[in-house]
Amino acid sequence: MSLQAVQDLLSKHRLVADMINRQVMPRQDLVETMVQKQHLVELRLLLARLKPAEIAEILDQLPPEDLFLVWGQIDDDQVDDLLDEVSDTTRDTLASRSSYLGSACVVNAFELAQGRLCQTTVESVEDLEGIKPIWVDLVGSTKADRRKIGQYFGLELPDSEDLTDIESSARFYVEENGEIHLHSDFLLDREGDSRNVLVAFILFRDVLFSVRKEELPVFRLQRLRARIQAGYVSDGMGMLLDLYAADAEYSADSLEEIYSALGEVGKKVLSETMTDQEAAETLADIAEEEDLNGRIRRNVLDTRRALTFLIRRKLLSAIQLEDAQQILRDIESLDGHTAFLFDKINFLMDATVGFININQNRVIYRLTVLSVIFMPLNVIAGIGGMSEFSMMTKNIPWPVSYAIFSVGMLIVAWFTFFILRFYERRKRPR
């Protein structure tokens, strides 16, 4: 039923287009555009109501011309799911006609020119012809985009969304055809939104491929350095090591920011007084810095594992081995800083909680003083409410008797308060 509806809309679309093309009328282009858009909008609405499996079944039964027309009306969010559902013949037909990458995908290819990286923005597979890149960087790519790039270079690029499903022990391996796979965490330090972003690296035929879901500061820094400094990198493996080195440097910068932030927090904590509101804000700041410190520690640990894998598998040249060992020494120095920061964070956390306890103790002390003051008053008030008190003061007018009774209660309250202040002063250190 859905297939018939799609075929009817396609027939109407072609019929109206043929009629308009055979006739000459004023403003023909405008009329043709409006009529064609009407049928295409109806087709898009129809496809939006169908499930991916139903759409895939329709696509498999359409001729090539109709297939490409219907494919252009499908939402980008459904493209990946549909490519998994359609048959191999339909998938190959779509790939053969369209070499352009998705609009949300950012692909940059870098080749060496006079010792510097030269960047080429890749919008279609044809843009890769005529260049010899040492690094191909994919950001926000879809399965179709990765399939097109991978087919051009003769390898299969992984899905960045599936990287988290891989066990930590299986993130580094070498394929039989010589592909070197590494899946590493890179730090993204944003105020209030720090996190680790997983990046997939593939080194194949001296070309480094990197696949990730979002842009990272480390990659921007490396692109800038390699374009400016001649001889900064010479091959894909060198580019990979420089990315790891920049990641360690970026982690060190983040640690310095933690030092500065904790210094400001320490000034508040070590002040003489702190309100509960200030203590709550301080705890939130400390928790944020602790989370960032933990992410940095995890990040450098993952980088150490990747470098250890490259060294253990003897995949590095002598110069590259020396660079990798230097990066490991830098990471080892960062471990001491993260451990120190953990201790400092725990101290500041305990001090802040101590201030909260002091404030609570002050409130409880005030309540205790009030209860002690009013305890004898309650006893006296209970006696004053007895019938015996009325019998004892029956010859005294009641306004006078109760006025004397109230004054006596005030004297007792003042005397109790005086005794408490006296003991409090004696307990204070001189």
C-alpha cells in the first residue's frame, strides 16, 4: 500500500513536469518549481510516517531514477538506519551515484607541502583525488560518509558511537592487513561541562585516520602548529605521537587551572567565617574541580596505555621511540600533580564541611541556651497555674499578685542567663 502511494506521487511528479516542459507560458520556472515542491512535500510527509523497515522495502523495489528522487526526501536522521536496512544492491546504487558527504560531516585531509601540513576540506570523495594525505580527520560523520571514505582508501572506518561498547583491553590492536587501531580518550575541558571524548585512530599505509563526534582543542592546536612550523611532522605515526603529546600538554594546562581555582577556594575556606550559602557554593566548586582532576587522571592513563602498546608492538622508529618515552615521562610527572590535587581537594572538602558543622553547632547552642533559660520558667509557670497559688494569694488583688509573679520570672530568667555567660567566659582560653 505504501509502495503504491509512493509510486503514484512519483508518477504525478513526472507527469506534471512533462506537461510544463512541453508548454511555453509566462513565469514557467516559477510554476514548475511550485508544482514540483508540492509533490515532493507530500512524498516527504508520507515517508516521515513510515518505519525504516517499510521505507527500505520501498527503496529496494524502485528503479534507480526514482530511488535517487525518493532518497533525497528522507530526513538525515534516518539515513544511517536505512543504509543498514536496504539491500546490498540498493546500497551500492546509492553509493555509485552520490560521492558527496553529509552536510553535518566535517572531513579534512592534510598532506605535506615543503615540510608543512596543507589542509584540504573534503566535501566529496573526488576532493581526495590528486592529493597524498598523511592525516584524514573525520568529525561528526555518518555511516554513509565513513563508508565512502573507507572505500576510497580500502579500509573500514569505525562508528564513533559504537566505540564505547568496546572493552578497554581490546581498544588497541593490529589487523592482518597492517591496520593499527587505537581508541583513546581526549580531554575536553569546558567550564561546567568537562568530559572525555573517545577518538578512534587507524594508521594504514602511513596515513592516519581519526574519527570523533565533536571538535577538540588538541586537534585544533595540532593543525595550527603543523601548518606554521616546518618539519613539525613527517608521517602519520609522527602525527599520532604529536597528538598524544599535545593531549598531555593540554592536560597539564587544565591542571594549572585547577591549581588556580583551588587557590581561590582556599582563600574562602581559610577565612574566619563562612555562611552556609558560601559553604554550599564552595562545595560545588570543589566537586567540579575534583571531577575535572579525575578526568585528567583517566585521560593520561589512557594515553600511557596507547603509547605502551605502540612501544611493546615495536611499531616505532628510533626517533619516534624516544619521543614516545619523553611523552611517558611527562605523563608520569602529571600523576604526582593529580595525586597532590586529590589530597588538597579532600582537605578543602573537610574544612568546608567543618565550617558547616560549626555553623550548625552555633545554632544548636543558641537553642540550648534558650531551652535552659526557659526551663525554670516553665516550672514556675506550672506552679503559678496550680489552684494552691490562687489560695495563697486570695487576699491580694490578682493584678498585683500576677505582676509580682511575672517580675519574679524575669529575675529568674536573667539570673539563669547570667550564670550561663559566666561559665562560657571561664571556658574561653586566655
